[in-house]
Amino acid sequence: MSSRREFLHAAAAGTGAALTTPSKALGANERIRVGIIGPGARGMELIRDLKACPNTELVAAADIYTGRLAAVQKAAPGVKTVMDYRRLLEMKDVDAVLIATPQHLHCQHFVASLQAGKHVYQEKTMAFTVEHAKKMRAAYRASKGLTVQIGHQSCSFGDVADASQFTTPAAMGKITAVHAHMYRNTPHDKPQWSRAVSPDMNPESVLWQSFLGDAPKRAFDANRYVNWRFFWDYSGGNVYENMCHQLCFWYKILNLQIPKKATMTGGIYLWKDGREVPDTMNVALEQPEDLLWSWDSGFGNDYLGFSEDVLGTDGTVSRSERVTYTPQAVNRKDAAVLRGSTPTAPACHMKNFVESIRASREPNCPFDLGFRVAIACRMTVESYRQGRSVRWDAQKEEIV
């Protein structure tokens, strides 16, 4: 199908008007039928991971751009496609939903999916704003027997077992800091995240108002649609794209809570292409556990790559290609260097989601972990945009 009219006609013909009742409990051998909202670049990766999960089936896809629906139909012939995600949620043969839409739409799709009785795999960063996070929490608490997995994949990596083993009080002493960084580079003519506007991205093939959601109203702009990561209305920049992953891993291992204070500096030093989010940045999060999380990142040089170092009085745990423990000789002179070796299985995070649905158990990246990370990321972005440090008022649950 090539036009919005054709997709809408198919949607009207194939679905009813009432929301489905909550999905029934699924037995160990029952097939889990899955729909996806937002089968873009990341969404297609999730579809590939789903295909690696036994006894699952992608049965439906919803997207506001006809080009993406055509791509899904090519990759998975026979999948039902609709432009209005609500039509997907009405389908009684959908047990679970993968949500991979732009960040400002997460809350809308997450809440509606739970209210429709669907299990949810929610791509990161879980919530765009504090208000969204609270709405999502209310929906999650109201859902009964539904599984929610947040898409921080490293929570299912073999690194979790290694890092958990190495970060004991006996090995680390008092941990006072975590230093992390993430650097990338691209050819001069290929700015980070930049996507070309396709000739068919026009008001006929894109549901523009659906894309905007509760963001400020604007006339149709194909560049803002396809390059949404550039703009604050829809994106948290690299904090929401990459810092969140590194933060979530150590929030899980160390059971860290929402920061007391966040400070972010940086700017658009490299790509003068109309983007609003910075390409070079430095972040400091003061944790209530008397621990400082720091993170720096840039898009103009990949020499430093990606790594994290957890600094304790008695040892250091480093994570990059693998997890390593190095004792502090001043306090553990006879201790040995330890190297992690736990493997990471392909599609492990999606498999954990599916297995958690079947077993009715908490997944590796549960809602509460995603909530804490989302608030920390929002605090970070607010600090940068307001040009000052911000704090978390735990009583009012507000950024101040």
C-alpha cells in the first residue's frame, strides 16, 4: 500500500471499535502474539530479536508513516499493518506490544497498551518528562499480571553476573564514584543521527498530528519528523540515547536511587546542522548514596570509545569489552585481578521479556529501574537547558 488513505481503509475494515479485555495468562507452551508500535530502525531490530524467541509471532504493526509499514510487510509478510496504534491495541490476537516510538510519545503508547491489557516492552529512555513518568507509573500500578520490560539491554548481558560478583563490599570497600564515557565519530559528510528526508515523507503519507502528540503544534516538517533526535520537543539527545544505558546498568548493580543533584554542561561544537541537542557534553550526578556519577561524551572522536569505572577504596571494577576487577593495593595488597567471562546470549533481553511473561515474574529491567533512570536523565537535560544545577525534591517528586 502506498498511501495513507489505503492504510486507513485497511485499518477500518480490519478492527472493531472497543478496546480488548486484558490478555489472559499464557502457559509455558502457548504462542505469544506480538504487535509493534513504531517499527523504525530500532523497531526493526526488536523484530529481529523477537524472531529469535521460540513460540512467538509478530502479528501486527502500527506506524504513522506508510513507508515504514511497507517495510514491515516486506520483512514479515502477512503482518497486519495500521497507522493508528489504537487499532492495534483493539486486536484480540495481540498479547504483547513492543513500543519503539520517539521518546515524547512513550507515555501515550505505554499507558494505552497497559490499559488495553497488553504486556509491554518499552524502549528507552522510558519516560520523556517527570509528568510522563508519573502517568506511566500510575498505569503500571493499576495493571494486574502484566509484564513490563524497559529496553536497557545490558541488564540482560552476562556483564551483570560478573559485575555483581565483583562489586561486593569485601572487594570494593566504600564506593565513592563511577566514571563513564561514550565517544563516537563519523565521516565528515555523515553527521551523527542524521537521516535523509525521503521524497514520500509528506502530509499524505505521515500522520503529522499523531507524531506531534502533546508536543508544541507546528506545520508539517519532514526534517523534524525523520530527524526527531535533533530537537528538544521530541528527544533528550545523547543523554536519552546512550547515557541512559550506562547509567541503568550501574543503577541495577549498585541499586542506586534518583540523584539528589544533576549538572550538565556542553554544547553544539561540531554539527551545525540545525540540531538543538548538544554533540559534546559532561554530566555529574550527585547520588544520595554518597557517590558521584560522572559521564562525558562526544561525537567528534572515537579514541576513548565506551567504558565505565566504579571506584572503591578497596578496588576498581571496569567495564568495556568485558568486566574486570582490579584491587587497590593500598588496602588489598594480596588480592588478585579478576576478569569476567560470563557470555551474553543473542537477543537475551527480548528472550527475558518473553520468558518473564510466561513465568509471571519480574524481568531483568523492571519498571522501577526504568523510572529511576528516566528521572535522572530528565534532571540532566533540565540542567543543561536551564544553564544551572537542578535538584530532586523527593517529597514533591519534582525537579527544582
